Amino acid sequence: MKYHSIDSNLFIKNRKKFAAQMKPNSIAVFNSNDIYPVSADSTLPFAQHRDIFYLSGIDQEESILLLFPDAPYENQKEMLFLKETNEHIAIWEGAKLNKEQAFTVSGIKTVHWLQNFEKVLAELMSYCDTIYINTNEHYRATIETETREARFVKWWKDKYPAHTVAKSNPILQRLRSVKETEEIDLIQNACNITEKGFRRILPFVKPGVMEYEIEAELIHEFIRNRSKGFAYTPIIASGNSANVLHYIENNKTCNAGELILMDVAAEYANYSSDLTRTIPVSGRYSDRQKAVYNAVLRVKNEATKMLTPGTLWKEYQAEVGEIMTSELLGLGLIDKAEVQIENPEWPAYKKYFMHGTSHHMGLDTHDYGILTEPMQANMVFTVEPGIYIPEEGFGIRIEDNVVVQESGEPINLMKNIPIEVEEIESLMNS
């Protein structure tokens, strides 16, 4: 891996937290992701399933983690099953983790080769009553591909129909949403790499540059700082493309007088950062662009203050909507009559700001977290208001990543990334 090794104590703590929530006499199984085929013998780059990584630190395909806190023997309480290296694999792909290396990474002493999994599981199932399966229940998930995890669940249900089934996901949704200090440090590292990329492109952008050239500069800077690359598919949207919320073509020319909305950030050690900045192609904002930019920035700053323990996401979004309404009135984009007759289900401000203000962030860019439950200290959120004006040919979004504190305002992990109009203009013209 490109990233520095992570202390196994993080994964030991994570497993203890998960095991404490399990039912008596139960087993939990977590599978790595598949390597997905493209065509012929081509595959997509491997990306580890975040849950097995969260609980073990193992970042390798064809791996299984098994937890059995009430097992009759100590060496059965935590087990890893790994793909064994053979001569062919060693020559063509490079050797996989050996048992000692797996222990160093994960803190798990009992490591088996994958071919022994069914035999070992058969013995353990005779001791347990319940098995936890790890279904994907994220509120944004759209699942069209059968995963390794899903294949395991089908196989297990057919093989052991008499056992009770429980779900890992509700436990993980709560555990993963509250970050350990080590996790916040890893996210901070991802944010720092993102900062380097952003500072790199500010003097680079000029009229006539292609959106994909900006993307290339960013990926160069990210990888040279030990990131695998983008935390998510990058958005480099110049001109009216900024009004397409998930614009990812990045194939247009950036023209003089336009703005570029860049929603792009680095990952580090599988942890995400999530940045958006909107900058002027010509190095200076027009008066109108500056007015809208500063309105978005004011909304972001006020919204950030609301991210405190006990806050409910729905109420937070409603309060942000009121602030945005005031700003849109000031910009002349809506009028008081529209606000007075607005549909509560789709308020007037939604014409220009149609998405949510914040989401959990961590191992996934849209990370685990239950939005109906109150916010807690050490949750990491984005703050990303925007104003999108197709009729004026530009859209502006500004986004930072913050950590909720026990008291006071959140800590901004992106506080060093240029955000004020004057600093951005100065750096673009230096």
C-alpha cells in the first residue's frame, strides 16, 4: 500500500466495540470485496470493503474476518482467513500477506488460509446460535451487482438454515459514525493532501485550460503524497456545467469570465476527504459572482456552528434553509411573495439550493451514520451549501470537513485550504 502503516490498536479497539454489541453466543463474518472484471482479462483496481478494513486493517482481496466472542477456546474468538501465496501469485502479482504480517496489521493472532474457511466454520457453527450477516443498508446505496458478501450470505443460509440471523449493519452504522482519534488523524491527512492539490492548481488555471487538465494536475499531486487518488469521481465543472450536480465528464474548455466548481478530494489509507471550491477562470470574480460566492460562504459558516451534539439532521437542514432563504432574497433570486406561498415540502430556496447541507464522512465519502439520531462528538461531517443559477451561467458550492466537538464549534479539518475571495484571487495571480 502507498500509505504508512496504521497502528493495529485502532482495529483492536474497533473489534472490541463491535463484539460488545453482539448477541450472546453469536458469530459475525465479514468478507472483502471482489476484484471486478471489465472485459477480457481486465479488472478494476481493487478497493477493500470498508467494514472488514475498519475491523481488521486488512487491505487485501479474498479475505474473511470472523468474530466469535463467546467461542469455547481463545484462539477461536477472532480469526482471519487469507489467500495463500503460491509461486505463480508471487511471480505475477507479488506475495500476499503471510500470517505474521497479518497479525502485525490487525492484531489478530489466529490466521488461517482461505481454503480452510468452510471446515473451520462448520466446527464453530456447532457452538453458536446466531450469525451476523453484513448487508449494505446505507440510505444512499443502489445495489445492482452481486457482491462477495451477498454470495456468502446465500451460501450460508442454504448451509445452516437452523441458525438465527442478525445484522451487522445497524451496529456498524453507529460505531463507524463516531471516529476514534486515529481515524480523525487519517482524515486530516487526506484533507492535507487535498490542500496540496488545490494549491497546485490555483496558479495553473487560465482561460483555455481543459477541465481534464485540472483533473490531471490534482491526481499527480495526490498520488505523489501517498494517496491512491481521488476519494470519489471528481467534478471539474466550468460555466453552466456547475449546475449539473454530478457532472463528471470534465471534458470542456474553461473560458474567460467563467467559474469552475471543483468537487474533488483525496483519499488516504481508505479514508476520504471531500472538498468543494469554486474559482474564477480568469483569476478574478465579477461583482455578481463575488456576491453569490460570499452568500454561500456565509451560509456555510453559519451552518458549521450548528453541528453540535444533540442536533438532529432534519432540524439542522431546516435552519440552514432559513439562512439560505435570507441570502437568496438579498441576491434578488427569490422574492418575499414566493416565500409566503412556498410549499413546505419544497421551499422556495430549493430552486437554487436543492441538495442537503451535510453528510457523514470517513471510510466512505458518504459514510455510515443514522440521520434520524442526534449528532455526537467525534462525528465528521461535510458542510456544503451551494447556489446554482443556470440562467446566469454559473453555480457555486463551497465545502469543508468538520469534526463535532463535545462543546463549542466543530474543528474544521480544511481550515488551511484557501476559501476567501481575496486569498483565492491572490494565489491565482501570484
